[in-house]
Amino acid sequence: MESVDITIIGAGVIGLAIAARLAKPNRTVVILEQHKHIGEEISSRNSEVIHAGIYYPPQSLKARLCVQGKEQLYDFCQQYQIPHRRCGKLIVATSTSDEERLASLQQQAINNGVNDLQLLSSQQVKQLEPAIKATSALLSPSTGIIDSHQLLLTLTRLAEERGVFLLRNTQFKHGEISNNPFILDVQTSKEAYKFSSQVLINAGGLHAQTIANNLQGFPKHHIPPLFYCKGNYFKLASPLQLDHLVYPLPDTQTTGLGIHATIDLTGQVRFGPDTEYIDSISYDVSTHHLTTYYQAIQRYYPALKKEQLIPDYAGIRPKLQAPNSPPADFIIQTEAEHQIPGLINLFGIESPGLTAALAIADNIANSLSD
């Protein structure tokens, strides 16, 4: 039976970042990707935002890895010429009653090590973004946008240059935990085969829980419940000059960050995502909440007309948080939690996963005493 040192399941931004980080001479690293293309799910269906690290509970993995990962990602983009822009974002209060929440958000950002937020008056907001209505706002200068496709391609190239084998159209079916190594069953379009691996890293995103369930001998109580949370995006049909991202104050439960206005590197304005818990994976853009959606945007962009919103795309977050429940953190589950040497499960890696990808890869490398 063929044997490898490290197997990573999932070639999204997280799996690819881990592979590029762990690759070294005389170490065999394999990535299994069930789809034809890399990053087909969470990594290519998001807002492409480089987050500052404002919203997450202090000392959470989300907060720490976002703040660390943001700087790493900007440096990485510079080094490898990945298109990006540190455009900044406005978090807007649309009534005076929101201003206390804005101040509390600024304090939370400071607690997370984000010290560059600036409180702006209504007039200062108008100077920066004439189309946006706000009684006040927080400006986050370190928030940015990135071409996520180019990031995925660059990570793939680096991983493969460092000797990583990327196996596309290859689905993990079943695994056996027998002391060590792991015995893995995989299925390609042509055949099924087995191989062994000393280390197994589950970066399966929306499928991480299924993968863990298919590991014979893995204690089921270590698998957290998964909730699919869909986010729909609409693009703006008519041109709008927007230089910053514009976010409302987040939901109190942080299920999402509110329906925000984002720009891509071509200047196209999009609105989204909303939060819609669903039972199965579907990327159809739901329009049945369009009125609520439109009303939410109108609070900060009053000139919007409903007919200007065109369905664009949808993404799905792998939430560990049930509807109307408190926020859930990333889970990076190592031997310390489950007592199985060489096994790492990543559960609930949603936003700010893209921003935190390089920091998550470092975290995993450290846990393997790399």
C-alpha cells in the first residue's frame, strides 16, 4: 500500500494554505479535492473582503487569527502580486440610537488589537461617500478587498512547486484510525483505492463533519453540529461610485455582519450576504427576501431602487451556531482534544476564514511541531 506523510482533505483556501505551509523536501503531502476545480465552494462564494478583526469575541480564534492573518495576507499579496486593495470600510450608524453600539464596537476592536478605527461624523461620512446616509460611522482603514481566485491559484502554484500532490476529482470516502498511520479509501472518476497517511488534516469546509463521521474509530461526541447558512448576493445594475466598503452595524448575535455594500477590484458594487438557514446545499439565489433586503440597504443608501438589484450569486457558511444562538468560534481540533495522534479537524471555518487562512496554516504547523 502506498504511504504518504500528510493528507489534507479539501483544496479550498484553507487546505491550500496549509499544504503550502507544510510542504518541505523529503515530506510527501497530498491534497484530496472532490471537485474538478480548487476552491469551488466557500472560497469562491464570499465577499472577497480582507477583514480587520473587529467583530469577534476577544481572545477567540476568530479574533486572534483574523488580526494575525490580515497582515500576513497583505504581505503575501505584495510578495506574489495578487490583486488587492486596502480600500477601508465604513461601519455606519443610521440613527442616533445606534451610536452607543458603534462606540462599543470600537472598544471591542481595541480589545482585539485593532487600534486604527476612526469615529466619523455625519459630515465626514458624506465627504468620503456622498451617496451614503449615516449619523456617524467607524472607518476601518485596514479592511480591504482581494481577488480570491488569484489567491487560490498562487497558493496552488506554491504548494505544487514545493512538491505537494493535488488530486482533483478525488473524494475521501472512508478512513480507518488504527494506531498510526491512517488507512484512507478514496474514489476518483476511474477507480477506488486505498493508501496510508501518518497525518490527516480535515479541511473539508461544508463537508468536514461528514468526513469526521466517516473516520472509523473517531469518537462522535467530538463532531459539532453543522448548520448550512446561505448568503445571497445582488449586484447593482447602475453605476455607483463607492470607494469604501459600507457595513451596517452587525446583527446582535453576529449570525452575519448585515447586508453590506462591497466593491470588487473592477468597481462593481454588490450587496450581501443575508443569512438564511437551509437544510441542503443549494446555490440558487433566493429572491423571496428581496423586500426586506432592499429595506435594509435603503437605510444607508436611500437612493437605491428595488429594480436596480440583480441576483448575482450565493454562498454557504458552515455555521456551528444554530439559529438565534450565541456566536460560535472556529474549531481547530488536535490530538489534545481527541487523543488521536496525527489527526486535525477544522470545523466551522467561515468568515473570517479567507483573511485568517495563512494564520490558520501557521497554527496547524505549530500544532504538528513543524
